[in-house]
Amino acid sequence: MRGIRYDASMIKHVVMWRFKNKSDIETARKELEGMRGRVPAMLTIETGVDILNGPASYDLVLITEHEDRAALDAYQADSVHGKVKVVLGKLDSEMVVVNFQSNERDETAV
């Protein structure tokens, strides 16, 4: 498949937020996108704003890809990521996270 690289150790990091103040969605998205190209341990970054606004919907999603568990740990410790976490932590929101091992990486998502 063009644009897809298969690697058994790839880690995907997914975070979703539900904001009490909907005007915080764009603020948070901009903060997250500000990490693009600035965090060496992050291979790709994608953000998305929910389009359905259903009762079970979250408002914003972050998906990042990391070479392996060590790279995910380095991302978590990165100072750029740390500053973004501080800003987002001040916004009134609910957050859920999942990290999983993936067999593929979309080379076109960078």
C-alpha cells in the first residue's frame, strides 16, 4: 500500500476532550497543532473537531504516532508537550486517553 509503513512496534497515542466551554475547543486545537514539527519523538500528529455533537461525542481528538514505547515516553517528557499539557490542563474539560500498538503508520499524515 502506498503511504503505509508496517512496523510491529509503532505506538498510537489517542486523547479526546469534552469541554464545558465550547469556545475552548479551538484554543486547545491550536495548542496541540503547535507541537507539529517541534517534538522529535512524535512521528505524526493529527487533530480533529467532532462534527456530530451527539450526547456521547467528545469535542476534540489528538492522534500521535511514535516509533516505539521509548519514543512515547520521550514525547510525554518533552518540554514542548509539557507546556501544551499545562495550557490544556487549565481548560475545564473531561479527558480520556488510549495508547496502543499498531502495525501500520500512515506516511502521508505528517
